[in-house]
Amino acid sequence: MSTNDVVLVRLIARRYRALQGLRTAIDAVALLLLWSLLQIPGASRRSGPYVIAVVVWAVLATWGESRAARFYRERFGRVVGEKSADSPAARVLLLWFVISMGGMIGVALPFVITYAAIITWRDWPYRSHWALLVITGLVFAVSFAGLASPHDLTDWQRRFVWTAAPVLAIVGLLDHRLLMRAMRTEALPDTEHADAI
């Protein structure tokens, strides 16, 4: 076993939950859907179809998260001693809160950039794809500093969500790919049964 293999095994053992990239990709899709729902004018938000759409969004986001967790559990088993740090419902509520805060996306941007940079640095070279999120965040942070009006902020948020969410989905899928490659199981060669000898 090479040194790189040992480092990869250590990374998978320490970051197994974080490497479940399908969950990250589902969060990105949920972010786009939620953003789309919140773009509906305020008067229409009081209608029955809007409320039903929000409930459907929450159910689908929670179901997707649970289904991804089940996929990893069935594929690789449950990690002993692992306690879920977050529930699907908590993640859905967090997404809803962050987006509904409006301008808070710009304020939260330095934290997102820092988090992605820490992951990139800490897990280099295996998770270097997180640099995509750092670069996206830096580009939008620079453009955020130049906003002059509320209309500019709305336009900035739209461009940010429609750029960052696909990048986040790509990062999640690359994490998933890393986990799947590292955890692939090779078929053992067929051996003769003792009875046949």
C-alpha cells in the first residue's frame, strides 16, 4: 500500500459523512428551487398554490436528503458511533432561513469562502475541487462590494444563486466520485468449494 493510499484511507475514515456528495448536490438543487419559489411576488405568496408548492419543496428536499443517506448506508453500511450532526428537516429550514434573509447572502459569503478554502487546504489534493467554490465566492465577493442600489443587490443575488448552486452541485458530485472510487469493492475470485475437491 502506497503512502497516497494510506492518506486517502485516512481522509475517507475522517470525512466519510462530508464526502457523501449526493447530499451536497441535493442541497444545491433545493437551493435553486427555493430561490425560484422566493422570487414569486409577495401577494401571490398568500395563495393556496404557493403554500402547497412550499410544502412540496420541503417534502422533496427532505426526501432527497433521506434517500441519499439511505443510498450510502446501503452501499457502505452505517458508521459505528456516527451520530447525525444534522437532520434533513434542519437542513431544509437552514436553507429557507438563509435565502429568505435576502441580503444576508452577501454577509455570509466570507464564511462560505473560508469554509470552502479550509476544506481545499485540509484535504489537498483529494478535495481540490472545492477551490471552484472558493473562486466563485471570491468573484461574487468582489462584485458585492460594488453594489450601489437595492436593484443591484437583487440582480447580484440572482446571479450568485444561479452560479453558486451548480458549482456546489459539481463539487458535491466530485466528492461523491471520490468516495465511490475510494470505497469500490473488487469482486473476489471464485474459489472451489471444499465439497467439490
